Amino acid sequence: MSPFGVLALLSWLLPTAPTFQQLPGIAIERRLADRHGLSVGDTVLLTPKPDRPAARYLVEAVYQPKADPATALRGEYQIRFHLPELARLLDAPDRVDRIAVRGRPGVPPDSTAFRLNQPAFGYRAYPSELIAAESSRTFAVVSRFHRAIGVISIVASAVFLLCIMLLKVEERRLDAAVMRLIGISRATVFRAFVLEATFVAAVGSVLGVGLAAVAGALTNWVYRRRFETSLVFSHLSVEIVAFGVGLSLLLGVAVGALAARRLVTARPLALWRRAG
Amino acid sequence: MTWALVVRSLVRHPVRTLLVIAGIAVAAALLLDMVMLAGGMERSFSRMLLSRGYQIRLSPKGTLPFDSEAMIPAITPILEDLRDDPDIEQVGPVLATSLHVSVGDSLLTVVGYGVDPAAQGLYELESGTDLAPGDSTGLVVSEPAAAAAGWRLGDTVRLQGRLDPQSARAAVERVVVVRGVVRFLYDARGQRSVGADFRLVQSLGRQPDVDPASMVMVKVRADDRVDAVAERIAAAHRTVEVNSVAALVVQFRSRLVYFQQLSLILATISLVVGVLLVGTILTITVSERIGEFAVLRGIGVRRARIVRLVMAEGAVLTGVGAIGGVVLGLVTARYLDAILTSFPGLPAAISFFVPERTAIARAAIAVFVAGVAASGYPAWLAARAPIAETLRADAE
């Protein structure tokens, strides 16, 4: 337990009539206060187990917990106690779950943890970075899953883009034939079609970024309401935008070049006939 | 004639046709994966819970089985009461606690399960012999535990319990013999677990005087009586949480709502991509061949047949794409499943992508129907082309 114990309520919670006697104070999180209509000054009955007698507490504060992806999706409510009060409620005096230690400046946490672990019985010391890495393993898995889904989506959109660009340029067979017949060089025709493909890919990319921004905002709005949290579920970073735009431009230009090459290498009269 | 024309039209542009089929296949693969993801977790979870036929779980009040370290106190009278119920076939108490064994000069910590060998729904025997009813000196071990401790069948093991945190000495020790290697159904991948007689593990665990159990598994004689029996147990024992497997699946579903929503969103996107792909390609193809359709109409081919011709083209594209998508989807599902099942602490028996015939058929049919529907607009364009104007424009 940290200086203020944190208890995920497994049992029940009832607001009761205000009392003037000195009661132990607790802080409750805003979601819980909203859900049960509690405010500062109210008294509540708390018990760790349904078959144990309840104790009366005074709501001294309503707080907004820091958004934490590890707990937000569980939807559990939290109450903060003064440590001795929670120990008394749980009937577990002189016991803690965790102790946070701040080292002196310049002392590496690894060496402190190592030194603490040498004579250790009943506890194990870890540097905060290690705990953070371990506790984020779940999110690392989710992140890998998202990346895999992202790769599949990119393949699907790349094929889609290939089809469209190929058709778009092939549609221009007649134009290519006319340009070639009036004496415009192959290189100029090629550049013109590649430029057109680049323009289409660029406009499509801009629209795609806009669509992604709208979809991301919608996702955040829905999930923030659903889980009553301020967490960011969808984050459109500059790197992601650059990757998406870069990839679509690259594909667009490559496919445009491929299709344009087919047009300029064919004989103008053959193109004319096929276009007709 | 229709099918011959369709095949000829598709073969005329092989690159285009292959790209469209590839696009549909990827969209269908994503759709299939998402259909599997949406229902697979629940089916897998339900299958895991029912694998030994126990339909009801009793756990400490306010908790789900193995969800916390809480225990049900005074379990013996509850067990006796359950065994007296004529609707109940078997009652299997389970106690989970930390146990320790000396391996060389270090201490290995394992998860110890106390079970009633006559009614256990916790593990399946892989090699050796099972614990016999009343066997208070036998031990079954998981493969990872056997590998970590170097145990073999017939080895003698000193199980230690209630380790003093200050001196690292065990308050109690029991000598047991390894009878078999088992697969614990609810264990995470690589979890080191052992199983022994319920009373033996109680004596090694915390607070043996309160007669604790972590969970009780109940097998009801008739499946249609499960809910009634669960309600009856809950009414008779208000200090325990009573859940049927169906109720546990509902709880599980609420925890995995994120994946269900994600699968719904991505499945919708993949369907939209498939529809757009087929619709766009066929619309452009129809525009290119509008003169051909006008000629067909001019020589007396009915509009309905033109519509059938274009829609058959869409059907062939989506049909072939859907078949490719099923194959691709099954391959990618294995890869995605390997990622998600690496969640820390997840039972090894849980699978997120369960390839079932209904899921595969549903995804393939959805893609096919969507693709055929998407070819409706280009088919309508082809059928309504004015014959004289189109032919004149084509001639010019």
C-alpha cells in the first residue's frame, strides 16, 4: 500500500446520514462519487467482506485519478484511505503490499535494488523501470496485435490502390495515343502520367489523413465515454501520418510509373485501336 | 453463353483480374479473422470451462474463480450439503496456494492445487498414474514444474508450506511421491504447478484452521437443471459466489468488449473495402465495354441477361477472392492468435481465433453477397445504356 491505501471495493457501499462525531476520512474517486451521488462531508459504510461488520467513514475528498490504462478498462472504483485506517479495516496491522523508495540523486536504482535484495527476507526490490516494463507487457501484446492488423490493412489498401491507379492510367489510352501521334515524346507522356498519378495519390492521402483524424476522434469519444476515462485510445502521430502518406505516395507513383510505362512502350496506333 | 462471356471478359485483363481477386482475398481474410475473433474467445473459454463437464463454480463472495487470493472458509459443511443434493453428480473442491520445494541449494516456488482425486476437473493426465481417491502421499505435476525441478515419475518430493518471510523456513513440510505428469487446464503457458490431495494442500497452505477452499466445481446430472441448481446453491449459501459456466462467459465477455468492438469495426471496414473494390472495378470495366453491351442489346439480348452477365462477373471475382481469403485468413489467424495468446497470465487453453465451419462459412458468404451486391450498380449502368446513342458515340 502506498501512503494512502487503495482498496478496490469488492463489497458494498452505502451513503449514510451525516454525523458530527470524528470519523476517519477517505478520498473517493469522481466516478464513484457521481455514480452514488456522494460528495465531501457524506459518510459511508465500508466493509472488506460482506459477512464482516461495516465501519463508518467520512468522505473528505473527491479526486480524479490519473488515467491508467492498466486499471481504466476494468471499471473498478477506488477509495483512498490513510494507511492505518485501511490496515484497521482489513484487520491486517503492520503490513504493506509495496514500499516506494526514492534513492539519493546520482545513485543508480539497479545498485540500490541489488543491495536491498542481498539480506532480503520477505520482500524483493525492483527498479521502477523494470516494474514498468513488466506491467506494460499486456500493452506490448496489444501493440503487437495492432501492428499485425495494421500490416494486413496496409496490404489490402495497397492492392486497392494498385487496382485503381492501374485502371486510372489505362483509361487514358486514347489521350496517350493522341499525344504520341502529334509528336510529344515518350518521356514527356511518361512524366505527365506519373505526375497525374502522384497528384491523385497526394489528394487521396490528404483525404485519408482527414478520415483517419475523424475516425480517431470518434474512437476516443466513444471509448472515453464507455470507460469513463481521459485516456487516449487513438493517437494520430506525425510519424504515423508521415508513414501513411509516404506509403500511399510511393505506391501511387510506383503504380503510375508502371502503368505509364505500359502506355509509352505500346505503339500509338495499337493504343488508339484498343481505346476505341 | 453467359459464363463463357464472363470468363472471356476476365481473362482479357489478367493483371486487373488478379489484382481485384487479391484485394478481395485480403479483405475476406481480414473479415474471416474478425469473425473468428468476435466469437472465438467466448467459445474457447466456454470449452475450457466445460472440458471436464463441471457446469457450476463456487468462489469467494464478490470474486470470480481464481480472480483473487480470497478463500471460502468452512468449506466442509458446504461440500456435504452439495453432495446431498440429488441433482448434483460430483463436487470437486479446489484450493490453490503457493508451495515450495528445495531444488539444489535454492527454493522453487510452485502453484499447489489441492483437489479431491475422486472429483477433480482441474487437470488431464498426460503420463504416469492419476491420484487415487484418498491418496494422501501422491503428487501430480505439470510439465514446466517437472522440468524446473528435474522430477521424474516415482521421485520423492518434500513439499513445504507457509514459508516464514524472515527466516525463509517452512512452517510445515509433507513428503509425497510423483505419480503422474498432468496438464492443468487453467494454467498459463509455462506455469509450474503441482496437484495433491485437497486436505494435504490445506495443511500446507495459509490458515488451515479455517478449512479453506479457493473454488468448488460442481457437475450437475442434467444440463437443463444447471440454472436451477445454481440458484438453489446461491440461495442456500449466501457467503459464496455461484456462477454457471454461461454466467462466467458473460463476465468474460464484458472484460473482452474491446476485442469484440475492434473485430466489429475491422470486419465492417473489410466488407466496405470489398464492396468498393468490386463496385469500382466493375463500374470502370462496364464503362469501357459500354459499346459491347449496346451491341448485345441491339441484337436482341434482354436487359435482364446483361444484368446477369455483369453480376456473374462480380460473383466470379468475389467467389474466387473469398476462397483465397479463407485460406489467407486461416494462415493469418494462426499468426494473430500466437500474438494474443502471449498475454501474461492467460490460460494456455484459451484461443482467440477459433476456426469453426460456421465462422468460415459466414465470412465467405458475407464477402460473396457483398461483392455480388456491389456489382448491382455497374450491372444497372450496363443494362440501361441507350442503344442508338451509345452505338453512335462508339462509332464516332
